[in-house]
Amino acid sequence: MNEEPMNPENEAEQPATRAERRRQEAEHTEAHNRHVEEVEDAILAATETEAVPSDSASAPVEPSPEAAPAAQAEAKAATKAQQKAAAKAVAEGEAKPSADEPATNRVLREIMNGPIVLTLLAVLVSFIIGGILIALTNSDVQETAGYFFAQPGDFFGAVWSSVSGAYSSLFQGAIYNFGRDDFASGIRPLTDTLTYATPLIAAGLGVGLAFRVGLFNIGGRGQMLVAAAAAGWVGFSFPMPMWIHLPVAILAGLAAGAIWGGIVGFLKARTGAHEVILTIMLNYIAFYLISFMLRTQGLLQAPGSVNPKSPPMLETAVLPAILGPNYKLHAGFIIVVLATAGVWWLLNRSSTGFRFRAVGTNPNAALVAGVNVKSTYVWAMALAGGLVGLAGVMQILGTTPDGLTSGIDAGIGFDAITVALLGRSRPWGIFAAGILFGAFKAGGFAMQAAEGVSVDIVGVVQSLIVLFIAAPPLIRAIFFIPSADGKLKRRPLRRNSKAVSA
């Protein structure tokens, strides 16, 4: 066997890896040829019949006794060759789609298998299941179900009223409230959605960046706490002009989060410790450390107070409101938009991002190609910690500037994992997922207040979305969407014993 030419990918592989790949290709080719031969034999056995003379046909010319055997053998060989060619075409057609497939079908199949369509379908299925849960827990639906066969219309009307009312309240609490008198008041729910989404996007970017490097960063809570503590300490302790005070407070929070995340990368690179264990333990360390500092005078606790809370932020360290004092949306949203664009550029347009993606795909191959994997782990976790820390900065300097508490993270560190998974660890996907979850959080309270629906139903819908996003084959099966490659599945051939024996 001739050696295949070397290319940059083969140069990065070990000899054992190349040999294993060639062996697998040889086995695949051999299995494919064996399958084709089996199909050929079956078709030949089923179609091979002897010629039957017809009474209505004119009498053929009798060949000479010497030429008859040779002519019959030649005709039989030609017929067998034609049947063999047809059998091979049929067998090859089982393994790959026809080349005559319309271009429209191929384009439509690619669109339906795209991540955007699959995500939208996953959201749709989740809302349908959520609607079923809303109907099952509604008291009117339960009451009308008792006399369903007497008046089925009451039951279906109650189901429609409960589901439509709940989702209408969810929309009006997250996007636009049609019950308000003017547009400025009606658009306030959308600003609340963007406010809730701001820290989710920032933390999701940190988790998603770690995912792209092959690391599981579940230390968002600890990174947010230390970042919020550092930014809050600068925010209430050092009176300065706003154009200096606010940037310094933000940078202090980013640095604290980066250091807390960098510790994980350093320990993993130096000792090989698993990042999941490290981040979990650092979450506890950060929580109890910040709780201690909030109960100690002279550290973070407000002077003269017995409550575990810091003083409020100075006005010069508070993120300004974008649309005025009547709305909660602050400049932190603009910062996370810039952060999303920056992470996209880092991962897709820079050499550092290429190294990140190479290590996340195959650290051994990246090491052979000359990438310093240990250094990459440290830098990746430091950047991830800084991004998650940005969420803590947004909380203390924008959303709740009245003082730091140990609950400043509000579960965002763990919700960021869901946001990163829903966004498929892509920066703009994370941005869209963060806005969706911000809408759930803002609209969930309105749905509970207006319709009496438990806010836990919103959590169920969120979980179902992630569940279906993580299982694209399930979505394709529900909506009968063909696979992306369009290949037909091979089924084991059932031989016709009668045809074979014939």
C-alpha cells in the first residue's frame, strides 16, 4: 500500500493515530463492498429467469449446432452483466442520496437542520408543554374537567383562557404592556427584560468562553461575589470624579473576577486538578469570605450597622440610566453589547481565539502543533472569570447600588450555564439566550401576579428549552425533519430464500 501524502493535519497526528485511521477506513470500505455484493447477489437471484418461448412470436432462425452453445453463453453473459450493473446501482443508491435530488430540497433540509430553526422549534415545543402544565394546575380547568362529558365546551374554554391569559401576561410583563396609556409606559417591561438580561449575558459569555476551551466553569457565583465586593469597595470608599471613579470601580471588579478564575486555570495547569472541583470549592470560599467581611466593621460592613451589608455606592460610581430615571435600564447593557462583540472577535478573528478553539477541540493535537496548553488554560479561565465578574459589577454598580450583600449574585452564576448551553457557546447566541431568559424572569413575575400561575412554571419551560436544545434528534423526530446529510439509513437486507434457491 502506498503512503498517502503528508499534509498539515497528518503531520500533527501520531503514527499510531494515522495507522488506526487507515485501518478504520479499510474496514469501512470492505464492509461497504460486502454490502454491495450481497445486494447484487440477491437481485441477481430474484431476477434471473430462463427465456420462455412465445406461441405468437414468429419462429426464430435455427442456428447451426456448432454456434448454438457459443451464442447462448454470450447472450447469458451479456444479460448477467446488465443485471450486475443494475444491482450495483441499486446497492449504491442505498448508501447515498440520489444526485438528481432537487436543489430546493437540499436547501430546505439544510435550513431546517440549522441551529436557529432547531432552537425556535425547541422553544415552541417547550411552550406547548408549559401550556399543558398551566392548564393542569388551573383551578377552573380542574373544576370543568369534573363535568367534561356533560359540557365539554366549558373545559376547552377554561383551558384556552388559562393558557392564553398566562402567556399574554408573560408577554406584557416582558415586552410591551398594552394596558398602559402611552408608549413610554408600555415599553417599560422591555427595559426590565434588558436589565435582567445584562448580567446573564456577561456571565454566559464567561461560561461559554470556558466551554470553547474545553473547560467547565461552574464557579460563576464565586467570581461574581469577589468582583462585586472589589467594585463595591472602590465604589463606596474612594470619592473621585465620575469619569475616573466609575472606570476604576469596573476595572477593580474585572481584575478580581479574573484573578479568581485564573486561580482555577493555574491549579489545573500545574497540578492537573479538575476545574469542576476547583470552581465548586472556590464558590464556597468566596461566599463565606464575603459573608465574613460583610459582618466585620472596617472591612465591607456599613459603619455603625449590625446588618451584613455594605454602604451604598457613591453617585460617581453608579452606572447611569440610559433612558432616564423612570427606567431601570443602565449603561451596563451597552457594556455587555461591546463585550459580546469583543468575545466574538477574540474567538473568531484572533490568533489567541484560534489557540483557544484548538485546545478545546483536541488538547493533545494542539500540544503537538506547538500550542502551550497549560498557558492557554490559565488565560482562558482568567478571561472567563473576568467576564463572569463583569456580571457582578453590573449588579452592584447598576441594578442594586444601595449596598452589597452576600446574595448579590441572585443565582446568576448558575443560570449562566443554561444561557451558555442555549446559546451553543457562541457569543451572539449567548446574547440572544440571555435576552430570552431575561424576558422569562421579567414576565414570570407578571404572569404570577396577573393569573396566579406559579413562577416555577417558567423555570420548567426554561429547563425544557435546554433539554430540547441538547437533543436535536428528538426535535427532528417530533417534526419529521430529515437529517442534515440526507443519507438514507442502511437496513439489513433480508434475503429471499426462495429466490436464492431458485
